[in-house]
Amino acid sequence: MCAINGFTWEDKEKISLMNSATKSRGPDHSGVFIDGISLGHNRLSIIDLDNRSDQPSRSPDGRYTLIYNGELYNFKDLKKSISYDFKTTSDTEVVLAAFLKWGRDCVKYFNGMYAFAIWDAKEKQLVLARDPRGIKPLYYSVVGDTLIFSSEIRGILTHEVPRRLDQEALGYFFSLLYVPEPYTLFNSIKKVPHGNVVTWKSGEIIFETFEPNRFAPTPEQSYAKRKGQIKGILGDAVQRQLVADVSVGVFLSGGVDSTAILDRAVSAGFKPETFSTSFDLKGVSSDTKFNIDAELAEKTASHYGVKHTTFCLSMKEIFEALIPSMEALEEPNANPTFIPTYLLSKKVKDEVSVVLSGTGGDEFFGGYDRYKLSRRVSLAQSIFPPLRLLAPQGVERYAKFMMQKKSELHGVPYTNASCLLKKRFFPKPTGRSMEEHLMRVDQETWLVDDTLLQSDKMSMAHGLEMRVPFLDEALVQYAHSLPLSDKVSVSNTKILLKEAFADNFPAHVLGQPKRGWFTPSAKWLREEAFTAFAKEVLSPSYYSETNTLFDWDMIQGALESHISKQGYHRTLLWSVISFQIWARANKVTL
């Protein structure tokens, strides 16, 4: 995994500054290219560790120059179908060769996670692309007729771009608790939407969406056969993503998705080391629910005979990582799970260079309880149509599950994101069930801009590559082709996946309720060091530029209520805390 940086004029000093700012993503090598454009690259060596695979990479005739961040999991298959004089064993060279053969359509042939830039010296044209599942980030800023881009916001901020707050995006943040693409909270910096190819030439910028070619087999007709088929497709995805010239491990929880990944890896003859976290709750909580996943992960690892390490995170570690992890995240986020992810990634990097994660299984195979609850509502409405007048449908139902009510977020700027999402995802009836629609919207929004963004930023802050087999393109396409009944019913979730692995898993995996991964963050706010820090951050004096944005009396009242256990205001408090830290760290102006 790597960092890519660039802008559409020549300046060696400035591109070197961008590389320095994004060094953690690629600590093994830095390179620049200057010729009508400035391109920079930081390399994390994963496949073909030889310096022959360092970047920027140029075509044999010198016309095209590539900088690339990601992994192309089908690069070996593509290599066989492209006539090209390959000099390396890396996937980077395959990306360039594919572009020479298919041009911008090369992305349709890719199965992987990536963001890349290719400069055409003859046409004076720059092409950017971001993978269709939004696994890898890519940011840009248009300044006059010039373009700046980077894998991280901090790379763009090495330039003199305005640091003015995007007030509209801020309102969406408090509605969704993350910042939806294409927004960032800087009005001068945007995210390249996932599944887009961007072309810049002579000051003009054009965005084009794309869908990959078909990779997945047609689902078997019988349910019994589909159970065997899904194991094979996931197994193939896991084997593709185990390919590396460095050590590979697995982030293991007590749940279905990461266990299925481990199961397929072991079945293929691999013995990856596994890792999880627990929390030292002495003096904070006697509630053991926060460490159940770690205990189950240890049992799972024992069942499969692999080495497992649980890192117990102390309150001191959590507190000390608060600001560094938020700065690495680069965007406010109200879900503090990124803090333990940051610490886990830091510790795991000492053991392996790549980890596989179960991210994406819930969104594509129907794992969340909200899908089950929605199914109950939909079936009730089909039996008794007048219920449609009482229970929301479309974006209103999605809002019930995934958006914050203004009444729950006292004293903050708030813009209901329903209009934004309705325009993008709920324009007209599609023939899909409401539950399939909920899953699709989760896949395109929350998964990309919350979960994957956190995973990428926290792991890459320490030069650790995180791979997500459930977002392998063949598996994604297969999931999309399955009937809803394979995913969710009124009483069950993730039906096909659970039943496919029922005979493989240890009993405790399927015997657990759906929990998700959560932290004792509500309790942290009542701990002495966190309380003192929260009082400092949640005040108008913390950062003068934001002192007019909030009703501080209301927010401070919520903090006191939360500390005294008279009320529960975790979401409000963490959302404002994360925003305040972000705004001051980035010297944001109104």
C-alpha cells in the first residue's frame, strides 16, 4: 500500500513536501516525477520487494507515468492476457500495461482496491481513478485551472489552499456522524467519488462512473448448492488476498465474517497469525460485554490451531492515542472505535505487514439487525396495506435507522441528510425490496465514508496494509445476485453465510447475538482524565474560530448530565469533541 500525490504544474520542492506529509502510508521508498506535471509516490513494499518496482513507474516509450496505491488481486490473470514486456513481478506494472491496452476502460478489468494517477505526456492529460467499492481514499482540490490530488488531505494542505469550513458538509456530519462523499469539511477539498475515473486536461475536469466487468459465477439454482458455492467464492477471494511477499495476519473478532476468512485461509493451507483487542476496564466499568469478542476470538483461534494475540488496551493508552488517532483520521467521526483500531494497527505492524479484515460482510450479506427489523415492517405492510401510512418507507425508513434526530443533537449545526440521500439513492422505485435498498445505500455511503475510511486511515498511519476479502469484486457481484431470502428474514440475518459455514465453525461463533464492535466510550467520558479533557474541548475558548458554531451552555449541560449519569449523551459529546479537535488541529476558518 502506498500514497500518491500530485499537481498539474512543476515544483520539485512542493511535491517533496507532499511526499513527506504522507510518508506513513509508504515508508519504504519515496519517488518523484517532474515533467509538465509533478507526481510523487511513497511506497509500502508488499509485492515484489525489489527496488525495480519503486514508483513513479513509466511506460517503455516514456509517454505514460503511473503512481499507484493499492493491490490488484487478479494481476496474475491479467498479466497472462496482456502482451507486454514485463520487467517485474509486481501488480503495479500490470496496472500500467492494462492502461496501455484498454485506456481508461482498464478499471473494468480490475479486481482490487486502488487509487491511481496516470500522466500522458503526449496529450498533456491526467487520469485519476478510485476503486468501485471505495476501499482506498483519494482527495482533490481545484484551484483556478490547476488540480491538486493526494491519498490524504494532509498532502493537499501542504499547498496554500483555503482552510474554510464547508458549512453544508458540517450539517451533514451531525446528521450522519460521518462526512459523506464527495464532501470533506474543507470547502476547497473534495473526495473523488468511489467507482470514478477522472480526466483533467487544460484546466477542464471530467468525472465518469464505471462498473467492473462480470467476475462472479451465476448463483446455483438450489439453496443447498449455493451454500457450497459461497464457500468456494469466498475461499478464492481469501486466497487472492493472501498473496504477498511479506507476512499476512487476520484481525479476528468473535463474529461470523472474520471467522469465515480464517476458516477459508486455514482450509487453503495457510496458518495466519490472528489479532484482537480487549480493554482494561479497572476503575472504569465492571461490564464484561466490551471484552466478549476478544474472549471468543481466542477460542476461535484455538479451534483453528493458529497463533493468536490479544492486545489489552489500558485507559492511559486510549487517552494518549486520542488526538494522534483523530489527526490520522483527518475527518471528524463520532464513533471512537477508530482509537483502538489505531492502537491495534500500531502493535500488529511489529508482527505482520498485511492483515485481512471481515469488513463488508454485514452490508453485502444482510448482517445488521436493522435489515431484519425492516423486513418485519415490510411484510406487515404487505399483509395490512394501511400500515404504509404509519411506518416510513424509502429514505424516511433509512433515516430512522441511520440518521440522528435534531432533537438528539442539542446545540449543533444540523442539516438533515435525507434530501442528499434521496437525490442520490431514492429517486424512483427500483423493483428492489426495501431491505435490499437499505443494504445498497449502506454499501455506498456508511461503509465507504465511515467504516472503510477509518480502517484505511488507522492502519496506514502505521504502514500496515488492511485487506477486505468480502469486498473482492467477484464476491460483491455474487452477493448482489442472491435473493433476499438468502440474506435476511423476519427472524434471522446473514442466512446463507451462516448456514454455509455451520459445520466448519466452532459452536460459539453461531451461538452469539449480533453485537458489532463497540467501545466503552460512554464510560471513558466519566473517567477523570477524559472528563477534564472533554471540559476543555467543549468550551468556546478551545478554538476561537468555532466558538460561535455551538450552543455551549447546552453542550456543557449535556456533558455534566452524562458525567453524573442523569442522561446519556455519548453521540453528541463525541461528535463535537472530534470536530473541535479536527478544527483546531487543521487551523480551520469560518
